[in-house]
Amino acid sequence: MKTIATLLLLIISTVSWAGEFGPWTFGMSQEQVLAETAEGPYRAFSNGNLETYNGDFFGEKRNFQFYFEHGSLRRIAIRTYEGPNLEQATAAWQQTYEALQARFGEMEAPYIVGTSLEELSAHARSRAELGESAQMAPIAQPNDAVVFGSLTSVVHEGVRYYAMTVNLDQPQL
């Protein structure tokens, strides 16, 4: 009986739920992700990774990207903003911070200085404007995922683009 219980715990621990953001679980294959048709349609990248613009992030449809390693889902990246508007990118950083805080509790934002959310957002904005990352993470992480967010920027053909992404990574065993 003890062997069966241990085996069940091992199976449950290797197939974990990806932090409450949809029907996907770490360890799924590309085919299993594609079978979750309510969130589709999906688009495949040339490297086998997938994305859908119909993922639910706290009641809003967002771009979800699925990253596979050895055919197994290892990361889900949720884009809460992507584009050239720094004001919208900053607002997305603040809204994402608030959403994660409401769900997971106290947050930390390494290298971001401020005593209020407005001050933290302003500092995140200045980091992104300089091409630096402005990160955040719940202090109390869920058992089944590592959750963190990043506001990043890149210059392409002379235009700076911003992306606010929440990453759900499979915990390292």
C-alpha cells in the first residue's frame, strides 16, 4: 500500500497545474495543449512552441505562449502588454502587479524602489525606458509553479517596443 501511495505522489508531482491560469499542466505535449480547444485557436512556431490569444488572465483575454523542452510543457508566458507605448506598458506593469498581489499576496520587485504602487510603477517605467528589466514576483510562490513578471524592452528598426510578461515555470525538482 505504501508503494502505491508513493507512486501516486510521484505522478501527481510531475504533472502539476500551471498556477491557475488555464487548463494546461506542466508536462503536457504539444498535442495535449492543442486538444484544449476552448482556448484556441493556437499558432505553432517553427521550433514547436505554441501560442493562443484566448488565454484567460484574471478575466481578460491575453496572449499565452507555451514553451516545450523535450516535447514537454515547461513554461507558460502570458503577455499582458506588447507594443511601443510606454504609458500602456507601465499601466500593464501596475495592473499585473495588482492582479498577482490580489491572488498570491505580498509581492517583491527586485531593484525597484518606492513606497507606493505608483512609485514602484514609475521606477519600473524608468528601468524599461533605459532597456533594463523591471521584475516582480509573489513572495509566497504556489507549490506547482514559479511565478514572476518582467517588463522588458527592445529596440527594433529604431523603435523601442515593450513587453509585460508573466512567466509560469515548472519548479525544478
